[in-house]
Amino acid sequence: MREMRTAAVTAMLALLLVACTSGDWRTKDISGMMPELAFNLTNENGQSVTAEDYRGKVTLLFFGYTFCPDVCPVTLARLSRILGKLDEDARRDVQVLFVSVDPRRDTPERLRAYTSAFGKDFIGLTGTQDQLKALNKRYRVTYGYGEPDENGNYVVSHSGAVFVFNRAGEARLLVRDSDPVEAVLADLRRIIESG
Amino acid sequence: MASFPEILGALAPYEWQPLVTLVVGGALVLFLRGLAAGTRPGGWRVAAFLLGLALMYAVTQTRYDYYAQYVFFIHRLQHLVLHHVAAVLIALANPLPVLAAGMPAGLRERVIRPLWRARPVQWVYRTLQFPPVAALLFVGLIYFWLIPSIHFDAMLSRDLYALMNWSMAIDGILFWWLALDPRAPGPGHYSVGFGKRCLMLAAVAFPQIVLGAYIVFADSDIYQIYDVCGRPWPISASTDQTIGGALTWIPSAMMSVLGVVIVLAFWHRHERGAEGRRARTAPASAAST
């Protein structure tokens, strides 16, 4: 017990030190904190896909649902604006994976119509509850459903952050709504340039 | 009614941590072996130890842990159990003699006892258990893990999350063992005077009240991590934060009151015991003069 206690204190101090020295990213650095991108899902054409199919580009991963009244359209529109500020070459190296955690309502067709409104690099994905739970748990996030109203509409609670992966699929950054556009842009450019 | 697979699913850990299973399982085996070896700690002490152990296991290694990772107030309840309630139960059970009796004699006499008596170990233990240090650690850990940026990382990183919960459980047991040790200070063991313990318990109550009230009355969303990670059901951030703050504030402070009551009872019993000893020795000394 006592040894564990001292070990814990030492580890805590070490973590603090690390936190203080590696802060040159302007959004949240999650390198080493999260595993590489991996999933089994269904794409907008109803085909089964894995993360391997999306390697080779810098990937932004975001969870949501198309009936989302606020967070999802706002976040996706903001991403669309940010990607629009990248030059042509850099843009070709980036894709956005929008994973719907509401597969009951979000059919592949509906997802395709929804994501195409934000740009051609926005790709809709969804899956079975097991597949979605596995992917959420992998990135330590979750989702859940509210009670349906008289019309059968319900609210879905889901992660509000964007996970950024490099071309090799390694987790790099977590981008929040509160991060300024320039900060996101600067960090994205850095990841695109570093390959 | 929940079906059998649902119940099994709820009892299974959300994220299995072998170290928790090992330590809780090991403590349980040692305790049962200690009972089998003939120690008689009394029914309520056995119950307190087993309940404390079961609570610690339940809040970290069942479906409960899933909700604790994504809902702030359920996380606060988890820490209330680890750092206060279960730790108090384990400390009150005074399980060390039973656990020691449950150990294989060779291991106990050749490894654990010499290690425990080693000077650096005693030095570390007595430093951590020096009341001002113990009080500072107890409150400091609560504050530390609730610093928004630290809390953010702890909820995002699996390792840091585990470290956070271990630190709360271990510090909880150390602190409450110091506060609720039934023995008065004496030769051959380390314990602290009853009056000092009451002061220590009062001292840790106020910072917890201040922190809890700060969270309850905060206008803004202090812990963004729960937005980032999503919620298991659509509970509003402000409701979650208010309940979580109240749990940090009220039950934790009540535990200090309860602690003081128990310490006063120990103190009273000790004084009565001392009077009894004086009464028994007084006639003899009177006769000799």
C-alpha cells in the first residue's frame, strides 16, 4: 500500500512535468493517449468498411446524428469553413468521417444527403449498436437516447469533440468547439505537413 | 424485470483492471484465511470489511464504472465511496490483525514484517500519517483531480483514470485509518491523540464544503470533458454539475461529523478504561504509603 502511494505520487509529478513541457500544440494533444483508428462500420452506400479503407489521409472523426438540432451542424459547418482555408493540395489530404450513432433513423441514403451538404470530403458512416459502442469505447466517449416525444422524435446525446488522426491512423489531436479557428488551422497544417 | 444476461452484463466490468481484481481478491482471501486461522474480530467488523471491499469493487469494476466515466455526479458518488464511505468501513473494521493472520507465516515473518519495520517504510508512513500532511493530502487529492484541465485528462486517459481512482482509495483508507484507529498513542505502534484527530476531521470538512459550494453555484460549465465525451443519456450539463457539487459538499462534510462522533466514543471508552486502571491500582498504592 505505502509503496503504491509513493509510486502514485511520483507518477503524478512525472505526468505534470510531461504536461508542462509538451504543450506546443494549440488544440489538445492526445498522442499516445488514444489508440490508432480502427473500426468496422457501414458507409453511405450500405457497404461494410474498416478503418483501413480510409488510411493515407489526415482524418477528422466526429460522432453525431443527422436529426441533431445544434452541435452537429454547427461543428460540421465550422470544419467545412476551416478546411476551405487550406490550399488545394492540403485539402486533398484531409477527410472528415461523420459517424452517426443513431442508425435507426440515419440510413445510408440519408447520411449521404446530409454529409454532401458540407463538402465532398465529408463521409457519413454508421453501424450496428455493437460496432458503434466498440468505436465509442475505443476513444473513451459514449452516446445515449432520450425519451421519444409524441411524434417519435428523440434527442441523442453524443461526443462533442473532433478526433484528429494522421495519415497512418495514429491519434493526434482532440478539437473542441471552444478552440479558435486559427488554432485548429495551424495544428491541422502541421499534421498535414508532417505526413 | 431485468433478464439474466442483462444482470450479468451489469456486473461485468466496463473496463477490466486486473490489478483491482488482484488486490480486492487477495484482500478477501487473506481476510477469510485469517478468520479460518482463528481470529475473532466480531460480526460487525467482518461485515464492515466485506461491505467496504464490495463497495470499492462495485464502483470500479461493474457497469457502474461506465456511468462514472461519463456522468459527473456519478463520478462524484464513485469518489465519495472510494475516498469516504468504503474507506471508513474498511478502517473501522480494523482488519490488519485478521489480514496478518491470514498470511502464510513465512511470508509474514520473513518479508512483510521486516519490510514494514524497515526505517524508510516507517519514515514514509509516519510522514504521510502526520495529521497536517494527512489532512492536506486528503483534501489536496480531491482538489487536484477536480482542477478542470487535470480532470479533463483523467477522464480521457485510461491510465490516468485508473491512477486517480487508486489514489482516492488508498488515501481514503490511510486517512480514515489514522482518524479511526481505536488505539490511543502508545509504545510499539503509531497513532495520534484523539483531540488532534477531531481537529483534523474538522479541518478537512471546510475545504470540501467550499469546493462543493463553488461547483453547485458556478454559472458556467466547469467540466467540459463531459461534453467532449458524450453522455449515456441526455442529462443537461448544469443539472449534472449541480448534483455533483452537492455530493462533493454535503455527504463528505457529514462524514467528518460522523468521524468526530466515532473518535469521541473511542476517546470516552479509553478514558473510562484509564480510570478503571487507576481505580484498580489506587488502593494498592494507598496501602503502601
